[in-house]
Amino acid sequence: MTIPILETERLILRGHMLEDFPAYAQMWADPQVTRFIGGSPLSEEEAWAKFLRVAGHWALLGYGFWSIVEKASGTRIGEAGVLGMKRDMEPSFHDVPELGWGLLPSAQGQGFAGEAMRAILSWAETRFGKVRMVCIIDPGNAPSLRLAAKLGFCECARTMYKGEPIVLLERLP
């Protein structure tokens, strides 16, 4: 499967490459990155499993996460995309596209996540059609909750995932 390249004014969204892994592992080992995504930094082994999951999404489902590269510097600043996780939570949203994003602390607050997600939503609407899409966000992550709202997501449930509170948001067609 060829992973499409998405381009915005300031970003290139491309498939993950093996040479991305050191920066990927470093990002997911950062407590500032993981405090609202899983709660604790990932070991290199855990980051490797997550990295392989990204490749598996594209290979098996035809969609997944992209590496986000800032055009001006050529630096990988995070990742974002569409997941099919079959999460063990209620309410269930199996087979509903789940969108997500994660950026380095140095890239946060500059509009990069919104820019990337608008491009991904456009791609997702072409790939899936006008369908319900969801995202899950830690209730303490105010910046991501604001971004989700700007992208058209509305809270539809407060629930638990892996023993932690989570907000389930949906974007209806």
C-alpha cells in the first residue's frame, strides 16, 4: 500500500519510515507528550510496538497515522491520522474512524495540529465518505479538546478507558 503524502502550507504528512524510529521513540518517551496519551512515557520496546502498529494500520486497513514534518526545518514534529483500534470501552465505536494527533512539546501551540488534522479530515472524507468519526481525549487536555471542537467534534460521552476517565467526541456527517 502506498501511503498518500498530504501537504499543507507549513507541513508535509508522510508515511513513517524506519529512520524515523529514533525520533519517534524519543517523542513517546517524553512525559509531556504522554501525560494525556496513555499517562506514562513509553520504553523503547513499547514505542517500537506502537511504531509497528502504525505500519500495520496502513498495510491491513488502508489508513493510519502520518509522520508530521515541518517544511521549513525538515524536522519531524509529531504524528496524526486515523485509527481502527477496536478499543475495549463503552460506548463502543468499533468500525468508526478514530482520529488522533500527538506533537512534540516544542511544536505545540503553533497551529500545527489543526493544520494537519484539517488535511487529514479532508483525506478521510474522501476515503470513508461523509461518516461519523470519533476521537478520545483526556478530560484534562484542554488544548486538544479546543482543537477537536474547532474541527467539528462534539462531546458524546464521558467514560473510562484502561481505568482512566476519557471524553468521547464525535463528528457527524
